[in-house]
Amino acid sequence: MREPQASDIAPLRRGDYRHVLAIPTRWMDNDAYGHVNNVTYYSYFDTVVNQHLIEVGGLNIDADRVVGYVVETTCRFHAPIAFPQTVDAAMRVARLGRSSVIYEIGIFAQGSDLPAASGRFVHVWVDRASGQPVEVPSRIRAALLPLMVNGAPS
């Protein structure tokens, strides 16, 4: 019997996520094959996470002493999307640790319940001056708690 593979895991559906942001694709997002280029999905991940942190958590990316550094990203592609589609970038928090956050993200064509892509995005919160890990700021933690899945924060 073969070991289960990551590809055996069914992607999350739209309703599994806690926060959704509509993002219009741009002409320049398409690649030579006529669909959104793979690296662009990472910009959608970054956009949905940081939009939430700025608008709900009060993150000031220019002045805050503590900021989130991205230390890991992964993306699995399920179906193509292309300009001029608008995508829904959906996220939830899988783990909220002392100094790190693991987000799970799905990129959906509008109206679709199945993602075109899914992945994870990991932030480690650091002191901007020293680059050393610190606790997730309380206002950021408060903004992330409603997005938690799988029980209480770790």
C-alpha cells in the first residue's frame, strides 16, 4: 500500500475560509500561456493577508516597530485563471503561535466553490530594528483570532 501524498488531500472549499477579498486580475498577470502566471498567486496571498492586517489589525507598515516577515510560502495549483477575471482571495488562520502565524489561503474564480490555487503563508513577527522574533502584537492577535480554525491558538 502506498503512503498518502500531499496531492491526495482535497483542497479546502470556499466556505472553509473566514475572510475573503476580491482582487481583479490585470493584463500583465497573464503569461505566454494565456493564464495568470504562477508567481502572481503569491502576490494575491500577500495582498489578502496584509489587507486584513492593515484594515482590521491596524498594522502600519511604515512606522510599526514590530512587523511580520514572510518565512515560508507554498502554493498548489488546481485550475487556471486568466485576465480579466476577478479572483476571491480567501484566508484563515491555521496556527497562531507566540511569534508566528500560519495562514491557509485559497484563490477562487468568482462564483466557484473550488479553488484555482491553495497554499500557506507563514509570518514570523520581528522587531524591525534587530530582526529578532517577538510576540505577535496584541492588536494583530485580536484581528487574527476570528480567523482561527481547529480550536484555540497554540
